[in-house]
Amino acid sequence: MSRATGLILQFVRCNAAPRTGEWQRFLEDVLLPEQRAVDGVRAATLFALRVQPAPWMPSVGFTHAILIEVAGGLAETLERLRAREAALREAGRIDRNHCLMVEDALRAHGRHANKPLPGPELHGHILAYVHCNDPRVEREWDAWNDDVHMPDMLDSGAFTGVSRWVREPRVVRGTNFLTLYDVGPHGVDVAVEKSAAVMPGLVASGRKHESHIGGLTVTLVRP
């Protein structure tokens, strides 16, 4: 199987809470199989937010994420996915309460770009949009991510793997980089605790880049 050269993130939700179970079956039985059949897609995997938002309360705006791994051309595969979804909608096969809130396209980036295929040992992800707050030192910050931060996070024992991604195309202002941490059977709660536990020591020893900042970060689990 070809390595993942791109990643398409679909942040989704059901806009009728009582129908969430039916909607999720639509994802599993209809949408994901159709996405996996698109040329250029090597995997499409459904994850859910570790803590689901309470109905009618403020939230991040989505409940689930579909991670679509691309082994072909990113832009071309994205267009084929959109065309497939349009055809499903025309045929009346899109659940009436399905909502696509955000769709991001990213390409594999840096030394940690070889993402393994999702298997049964993958229990979840910590998905983090990250940023260098001073564009003048972005190249230095980017190298720090590859050479220092990713090894430190893997050494924490929290994660079974990590991959880095960058928006394609990049936005002029805002967060362009994404780090995707793989979590094994110990689960995302333990992963959060282990990674957080090492951070004070890393900061004290000067191993955190002064321009590094995390943006939207969510914990995802297999539903």
C-alpha cells in the first residue's frame, strides 16, 4: 500500500440529536464505504470526540471527524470525493441530518510524514493544529518540531506514532500545520496525562520553542 501523501479532514455532526444513532449508521454503512472506493483514497476512518457536547450547549461545532488518507494527488482526490458526495445527495443517499462543518486538505510534511495505516491497535488520536507565532522564525520552528518536539513526545510514552501535515494550499494568516498523534490501547486520557506530565521538565530544560503555540486540539476515539 502506498504511503499517505495527503490527509482530508471532515469535521461532521448530526443536527438532530435524537437521530444520532441512525446518522452514525449512515456514516459507517454508506458514506465511509463510498469514500474508500474513491480513486486516490487509501483509508477513511471515523472518530468521535472523546467528550461529546451536551445538546444546546456551546461546543466546538462538531461531534465526529472522518480522517481520509490520500495516496494520490490531494487536490484531484478531494474533487473526486466532492463529486461522489454530490452524486450520493442527488440519489437521496445522504442522511438528511448530516452536516459537514469543516473540511481541511493537508499534505504530509517533514520527517514524520510516514503515517501507518489505521489498524485495530489504533484506539484514538490527539489532533492538534499548531502555529509559529513569528513567521520570521518558522523554518527554525519547523525543524524544532521534527528534531526535538516529536521525539520528546514519542519518548513520553503517550503515543504509538506521530505524523505532521500542512494545509494545501496554505492560508495567508492563521494555523497552517497539524500534528496527529496516534494513541494505542491505553487510551487518550492516559495519553493526555503522560504528555502533559513531561511538559514542565521540557520547558525548564529549554526544549520548548518560544514561538510554538497550540491551536484547536481535540481528543478523538474510535466510536
